[in-house]
Amino acid sequence: MELYQKTIHDIAAHLKAKKLSSVELTKATLAHLKAVEPKVQSFITVTEETALAQAAEADKKIASGTNVTPLTGIPLGIKDLLCTKGVQTTCASKMLEGFKPPYNATVVERLNAAGAVMVGKTNMDEFAMGSSTETSYYKKTKNPWNLSCVPGGSSGGSASCVSADQAFGSLGSDTGGSIRQPASLCGIVGLKPTYGRVSRYGLIAFASSLDQIGPMTKDVEDCALMMNVISGHDEKDSTSADVAVPDYAVEMKKSIKGLKIGIPKEFFPKELNPEVSEAVKKAIEQLKSLGAEVHEISLPHSPYSLAAYYVLAPSEASSNLARYDGVRYGLRVSGENIVEMYSKTRAAGFGPEVKRRIMLGTYALSSGYYDAYYLKALKVRRLIKQDYDKAFEKVDVIVTPTVPNPAFKFGEKTDNPLTMYLEDIFTISINIAGVPALSLPCGISKTDLPIGLQIIGKPFDEAALLKTAYAYEQSTDWHKRKPSLKES
Amino acid sequence: MAFEDYEPIIGLEVHCELKTATKLFCGCPTTFGNEANTQVCPVCLGLPGTLPVMNGKAVEFAVKIGHALNCTIASYSKMDRKNYYYPDLPKAYQVSQYDKPLNYGGHLDIVTKEGTKRIGVTRAHLEEDAGKLVHAGGKSGRLDSSDYSLADYNRGGIPLVEIVSEPDIRSSEEAHAYLTALKSILLYIAVSDCNMEEGSLRCDANVSIRKKGTEKFGTRTEIKNMNSFKFVKQAIEYEIKRQAVVLDKGERVVQESRLWDVTENKTKSMRSKEEAHDYRYFPEPDLVPIILDPAYVQKLKVELPELPSAKRARFVTEFGLTPYDAGVLTSEQELGQWFEAGAKFTKNPKGFANWMMGDMAAQMKEQEKELTDLKFDQKKLAELVELVDAGTINSKQAKEVFLELFNEGASPVEVVKSKGMAQVSDPKAIEDAVDKVLAENPAVVADYKGGKQGVIGFLVGKVMQASQGKANPKMVNEMIKKKLDS
């Protein structure tokens, strides 16, 4: 096995034992990154110089033995909607081409403090709006398992770079499924924390009440290690929760004997892709054999999740994206007067999906429609959350497929936006309820594409997700499979 | 239909900048007047990815305003986004309060010639200020004649409380009285500098008129850009007349925003670009609701200093001042405090107050001195009051002594002693002086006896002259009358 194919916890042991330096590791990783990048296209910006400088710093820490963490010296990818001081942050949009934030997102600060190394900013759907990374202004990222398929979205680049071993882990963001769906399509682990578990300061906002940042990794242990670093209260984010962070790496190894697993009937429709259905059901059986109890539950309002989400998210987005007006930073297209400058700048700067959602959101919030749409969606939100609250009185975790199908081909869902939106049908209610959820691989399709298992937990109970996932993962070998980087 | 047949309906919206050390959602300072864009950070610039953090002091100041205006303080309130595009608004939304304001249902009492009137305060809510635009390159500094505009975000994010009155105001005088009373209250509770020139106090007026005796409100216009209370009064007066003329012609008043033009002394329609007034308000998702502990709210109420109206009432009952006197002395908090401290040293607080409002105020104005610049303290002024009340000096002499007191800080008792100014009040000496003057002015005496009572002033003057102003004028007057009437 090549160095860059290892997991964080494996390679960290090598670094700690001084079998190799972070600079050596980073160089090797960057070399591989560049070698496969023409095929995969995971990165908008590769930060080679920064990475090597950070690696040198990490080596100093390791040498002196001070401030060494499990992430010290480890090369990681960062989704391009997280602000990185002095490094281009584009949100995969023309609107922010060349924009260099004067500050770091809190999660980036925490990774830096832990001694991590940033190899680059990863590609995504523009302003996080999409499920295939096809709406990026800059490039299309390919799924390492089949280069003619999408990696999923919006954290497509973050998923593909981990899957293709271009980085040992990455940070993505998830508003309706944008970590979990690409993780499922690329055969890796992705976790969306409880709303408020991880600081949103420096996360360029899409939908403020739904967005969360989370790790995307090769296995569950790596995910726990990253969660340990990024989680916790941030005074700069008024919506971040002041709740203690357990040691997820310790919690992950606890037994799941007697763990109660809920299977919601609404997530297993008759029409569900049979390969997905089979893989997930097998995984549930596996969990049973590991000592878990399975109960059938119902989340009766989940059929309304998509509709509620497509009112709430675009509404908040229409407001969050209004600041891109060409006045202070980013793209500016001049006009005869200010209104012309605004409209020309925004017409040129935003892609069609972003425009579509801004218009939807503006409409839903407008006078005369607010009550019928936004307010109504907020009420539906409460009902969906209540479904989860009730279910979690009976069970500890809920298990579902992550997505209805494995990776699809480029252009397959771009003609009709609604078909794209349906990708999120199993992931979206989780964001609405604010609960945490994780996706990990549980099978491979006949066409050699990964199938994902979603585990949903109680608020601030990421520990239960991680231990359930770990127990399952360690009893299978899906996490050891590597993509072919071929096209078919 | 004449102007007098209409009744004006006026409501005032006052924006008050809170003098917290830092902005509403970030740690930038709120100082006025520094170089452009030197008091900014990623948060108040609305850079991508930034988030607001509520300034607790601003909430405290806002609650104090609510208490001072007799409002109900909401135990649950929230911030909302008011969305619109303008270059002075970095996020393209202002974080304000829409349907659940912090304070509501209050009132403010004003005093005019007609007496006391209660003006309702609909609400007083918390919001952030926008930056400032400077329109440059043209002749007038106005948007429509400029080549380009410069944006300064130093002011952006400063906490504001917007105080909205009920449309209870019925004249420009009442409007002026409302603003004066409101400013006084805000200064007393020390939440704002209330400086209209610096923009820490701003006022917009909503004006409409209706036929006297009818109930339905007319169409209202919003008047902006009035940066002094005087201009507010003038602008309202102009607008009332303008609307009356429009209605008299049989035309309709257009609902619009109008600017007060100080050079032409008229309100002018703001030739507005199509300004969509749909702000698409929705609850601010980046902030948690404001839930106040009743004990905290009560503590702030109890800690509030004595407000102007209460102080005025107390000055009347405790010190026997007239309501007018009390009003003058409480117009500034420091003045009232100075008076009250001084009243301890005198048996005649009314007399003390008269000196403050008369000679002292005049000298302070002429010499441009503040209370803190005075060379004397209340004790010395009280001495002067005592000297007059005891009859030691007369009022004309007292004015002389006052000038020494004001200019040199000299003790009145010392001045009278060293200048030998003690009034002559010996009845024999007075009688002698009077006899002399009456003897020297037979014609005048004849006039008096003939019915011309007014000439007594001349005779008193003569006696005062002869005594180098030292004679007790009251006694002189009485003596002359006694001599002539007998």
C-alpha cells in the first residue's frame, strides 16, 4: 500500500514514531494528488506552498513532542466555502473568483492549532446548491469509482479527494445532505453533526438554520479524530451550542450490544432501488448479529421534508446571498447607476441553479406569501422534529439508506431540477430536525458503484453514530475497497 | 376651505444611537469622526462567512429606554432581517426587530402652552445602523448630481433604538416639545449623546391632515433630512400648509418620502427610483431570541435615575418653584443637580433659582462658560441670596456683587464688606435724605400731589443718587409716600 492510501490513524502512528516526516508525507501526497487530478478534478485551488510550510511546522512540533495531536502533519482538503485567510475562497462561483478572506473560519483555526496540513480547497456545487458538483463555475469533479459519474454534491470535491487518496480527510458542509450524499456516492465516511455542534463562523452561508460543517474520511476512526478537533462551542457563532465534547475516539469503541435501532418505514418505499434496498437490509442484519435490536418506527411527516426544505433553504439563501452586490469585494460589473450595477453583477456572477433558488426564496418571503410558504414551512419543520423526538424515545439510532441510488452519470439530472432535488430525499429531514447523521459504505453495486448506509442520532449524540458505524465497519471490509479511477 | 379647517396628524420616528463602547454585533468602537473605514471588521462589513454576536450592553440600554418611556418590556423578543439593497448596507439586510419589539405600549408626557399632554409611544426597538455614503464629484454633495459615491462603514453596526410615537401629535409645537422631552430623558438615562449634528439622534416625521371634526386619517408623507429640532418644527409647518393647499385644490396628497431642503425652506419630493418597500422580513437565523429574566428587567427599572418629569414635580413641591422654573432647571441634568446641591445652603431656593436662571445664565452664555468652568460654588451664590433677603444690599447692588462673584469667584460677603456696600436702612438717615430731595424738587412734589403718582420713581431715583445707590429703595419709597400723602 502506498503512504497516501493509508488512514489518518495509521499514518499518524508513522509520523509519531518518526518513521517519516510530515514534509515527506505531504510531498508524496501532493505528488499523487497532482498525478490523478487531471482525471478527478477535486480541487479549485491546490495550496502546495502553504502545505509544505505547515508540514515543516508540524515536523517541529513532532520533534519537540509539544502540542502533538492525531492530526499533526496530516494533509487534508478543505471545501471551498470555508474561509481560509489569504487563500482564494470561491464557493465554486464566478462571484468570488479571486476572493481572499482576511480571516480563517473557526474550524480552519482549530485544524491549524491541531497541526494539520491543508493541501487545497475542494470543488463543490456553486454556493453549496446542488447534489452533483455539476453547478461549479470552475470544473466538474469526477467520481473516482467511475469517471463518467458524478461524485455527488455539494461537497463533491471533498468526497472525491478522500476517495482518490489525494488527502487523508477533508471538511465538507451539509445543508440537505451535502456531506452524506457525496460520501455515499464515493464510498467514504461523512458525518453531519448536530446543528450547533460545530461552529459556522467562516462558513460562507447558504441556509443559516440548516448548514453544518463535518468531516469526510476513509474510515470511522478518522472521522472521530476530526470531530474531536472541530467540535465545540464558539463565542463567535451565536448558534453554536455550549455542550461538552466527549472524546469521540474513545466513545467509538464502546459496545453496541442492546443498542436499539429504528427502521423508518417511510424510507423503504416499494420503488427503492433493489440493490440499495438489499445492501442496506444486509447491513441491518449485520448490526443485529453484533448485538443491536431492530424496531420498526415511523417518521410520518418525512414526505413533507423536501417541500419544507425547498422553501426554508432558498428563503434563507436569498437573504444570505444578497450581499454579493459588487460593492465591496468579489465580481463587479459596472452599470449606468447602482441598480444596473447590482443586476449586471449578479446576472454575471451567479449560475442558473443559484439564481433559481434566490428567486424561489425571494418569492417565498415576499409580502402576501410569507405566511403561506415560509411560516408554513417553519411549522412543518416543527412537526418533522417532533417525529424524530418521538422516535428517539423508543430507539437510540435510526438506520436508512443514504441515497435512493448509487452515482448517476453527468447530465442525467440537470435537465429537470426536481429530479436532482429528489436525490436528497433520505438526507433532508435530518437537517430540518437538526439531528446528527453519518453515512458509511455498506455495499458495491453491480456496476461497481458504492452504496451508503445512513445512521441518524439524537441531538449531540454523535458518539452513538460513531460506535454503531465503527462496529459495523470493523465487521466488514467495504472501507478497504479502493476506486478504480476508470471511466465506463 | 381654509388652512384653519384642517387638523394635522403627526407621528415621529426617532433613531437614537446608543453610546455603547462597541457596535451591536462586533467589537469595533463606536467613536464618531474618525478616518473612514478604520472602525470596521469582517463582521460589520458583512464579509462572507461572518456571524453576529449580540452586545449585552446595547440590550441593557434599550431596556432602560423602554422603562423611561413607560413601555412594556417584552420578556420574549427577537431580531429580524429587513432585506433591501443599498450600498451603505453591507449585508443587504439590516438586522432589526419586526413583530416582536423589545419595548412597546409606552408614553411620554409633554408640556406646551395648552398644558400637559400624553403622547403614546408605539414601540422602541433595537436595530443596527447602516454605514454612510458620501456623494462626490458633483456640486451639491447630493446623490443626483454626483459622479460617484464613497462608502464609509464606521457607522455600520452601531446600535440604534428606533422610537416610534403614536400619531398623537397635533402641531409643530407639540412635535418640538416631544423631541425636547425625549432628548432630555435619553440624556438623563445616559444611553446616548443625542447629538443631531453628529447623527446620534435622528428624526423623521409622518405628517397628514384631515378636516377638523372628522375621524379618518388623511394620506401621510414622511419627511426626512431634518437635522435640528428647529428644522423639524419648520418642516412640519411647511408640510401641513403644503398639504392643505393640495387638498383645497381638490387634489390628493401623494404618499411619499420628502426631504427638508434647508436652503429653500421647503419639503421636496424624493425623486425615488422604484423603491420596493417589501422588506421580506423573517426571523434572523444567526441569533437566538432575546429572553429577559424579570429580575434583570426589574433591576434596570429600579436603577434608573430620577427622570426629568419626576424631578420637575419634586422641585415644585420640595422647593416651592414654579413649574416654569422647574422646567428650566431640569432641562439639563447637570443644571438640576447643581441647583439641588445649592438649595441645601439657602432658606430661599426660589431666590437661588432666580439668580441661576437670570444673571448666571446670561453670563454663562455671553462668556461661553459651562457649569464645570464656574469660579464659584453654590455656597457663595447662597451668600448673595442671603445678603439680599436680609436687606443688607439692594437688588441693584446685588447685580454688581454677582459680577464679582462670577468673574473673580469672590465671596459676596467679602465684596460687600470691602466695598462698604451695605445698604443704608437706618430710618433716620433715610428720612433726612428724603426730606432733602423733597425740598429740592417742589415742582415734582406738586405734580405728585396733583395726581401724577408716577413721578415717585423720579424722587426715589434722586434719593438713590444722593446716597450713591446705597439707600434701601423700598424704605425710600415708603418714606416718600408717607411724607407726601400726609
